[in-house]
Amino acid sequence: MVSSIGTWMEGLGIQWLMAEQTGSTVMLGWLAAAQLGPMLVFGIFGGLAGGAQLVSQIKGIAAVGAFSFVFAFVLFFILKSTIGIRVSEEEEIGGLDIGEHGGEAYPDFQPITEA
């Protein structure tokens, strides 16, 4: 168990370091795919795998997806009802760079005004 946690932390550290050094989220995706590849190959298509294991994995994926959807829906409903999840229309038109950071991120960009 300790070895598995250590291996996971090492992989996470390598991914974080790669993302910081390259600034590339694509590289992060490639590293995640490289880590999941062997699990998919040996887990689904391995010698001990069968239809029952595949059905069990699909049920697990569906359960996690359903839980995540319901939890996120309830969480965002509570946030929307209490503090709101959108900015004001004025901030939306003016841009969040001014409202949130106090400066313009794109000074050459001008909104289109209807004549």
C-alpha cells in the first residue's frame, strides 16, 4: 500500500514538474495517457479479464459518474441560490480583467458597439 501511494506521488510530481517546465497541458494529457495505458491493456484485455470484470468496471464508472453529476448539480444549485455563480452584466461586458485584477489584459481590444 505504501509503495502504491509513493509511486502515485512520484508520478504526480513528475507530471507537475513537466507541466511547470513546459507550460503545456497537452504534455500533461500525454503523461496521464501513458500511465493509464498499461492498466487498460492488462486490465481489460489481460488473461484474467473477462466479461464479468468489464461489466463490473462499467457499473463502477456509471456509479461514479452519477454521483459526480448529482453532487455537482446540488453544489452549483446551492452556490447559485446563495452567492451566485455569475458576474454582473456590467463586468461581463467590460471584461473580468478589470473587475477582478484592476487592469486591462488586452488594451488594444475594444468591444463592438452597435450604431
